[in-house]
Amino acid sequence: MVTSTLIAPGARIVVRDEEWLVRRVDPSSDGGRLLTCDGVSDLVRGRSSLFLTVLEGSIEILDPAETQLVADSSPMFNAAILFIEGQRRRTVPNDARFTSAIAASWTLNPTSWRLPCRHCASPVAAS
């Protein structure tokens, strides 16, 4: 069991076999600490939880220095690009402009609305 004095906000911990990000550490009345955490691993992502350090059996602090780097062996680094793009799409834009996903992904140009004819491959104007 890890002592609660080592856990600080921003640390990643493993509790009950799931990975959590510590958001807040408060003293509790039982002499331990109350950890406010957000889920990081797949099963608990998007959930918040409170843990009492006195009641938890073991709390493992993940050390970033012990991270094992793995080379991306996919063609043209597709796995790494997809991961980075997924992380980028989860972040909120931090500028003053209003961004609409619909306006950003669709170009409303009637001349580009061409459907293929079902009898031949030539495009036909949409009606």
C-alpha cells in the first residue's frame, strides 16, 4: 500500500485494477485522504470517483519515467496518426472563434451534387 502523502493532483494511479487521474486530494476524518479521480482506462473513461486511501487495499502510482515506448510498425505510421487524431478531436478549441462541425465538414456547392446514373457511369444532376 502506498502512503497517501505521495499522491498529488495530476498523478495517475491504479485503483481496483483501473487507471485513474487524481484531480483533488483532501484530508478525510479517518486520518487518510479522499482522492477525487477521473477515469482514464477504457472501462472507467468518462467517470468520476472518490476513493478513501484508508479503505483501499492498494494504490499504485504510475511513474511516467517507467513508460515503455513502442515503435509503430504500421505502414506509414497509421496507428500513431489515428491515435493522435483521436486525441486531437477530443480537445475543445481554445480560441475565441465559434466552430461548427457541420459547417466545417460540408461544402454546400450545388454544382458538386452529382449522382451517378444507375444505368451508366455518367453523372446526372440531382433533382
